[in-house]
Amino acid sequence: MAGALMATLFLVPLFAYALAGISHLAARALGGKGQGIGARLALFWAMLAISPAMLFQGLLAGFVGPSTGLTVVGVLVGLGFLTIWLNMLMEVER
């Protein structure tokens, strides 16, 4: 439990900041004109927006267990996150 707490509170934000920085640099290479804070906001708001779907995925995993339905929900959650994040990132890099 201590390891999960450590990862959630300390390591996930570090990886998220690194991912936002990398996405900003990639957008700059493709002609983006935004700032780094916009990339960070896009990533963190996308994570916040998809959190109810992630909670549903966890609920389904707890009640049903490993199944095809859980895999489908996981793929939909991942696609939803990518859609929201990339749309926000394109908007802030204009």
C-alpha cells in the first residue's frame, strides 16, 4: 500500500509533467505556437475529464473481474482520453 501511495502522489505527477513537456516539444516540431503551460493544462484537464470513466472501469473490474467487457471499457476509456487530450493540445498549440 505504501508503494501505491508513493507512486500515486509523487511519481505520477512527475511522469505527467514529463509527458506534457514531450508533447509540447513534439507540437513545436510540427509547427505549434503555444507555450508549455498550455500543454500541461491540456494533459491535466484531460486526465480530470476522463476520471469518471476510469472510476467506472475500476467499478467494473471489481464487480465483474477480467472479461471482454472490461477490456472494451478500458479501450474506450483510453481512446476517450487520447481524443480529449489531443483536441485540447491542438487548441492550445494554435
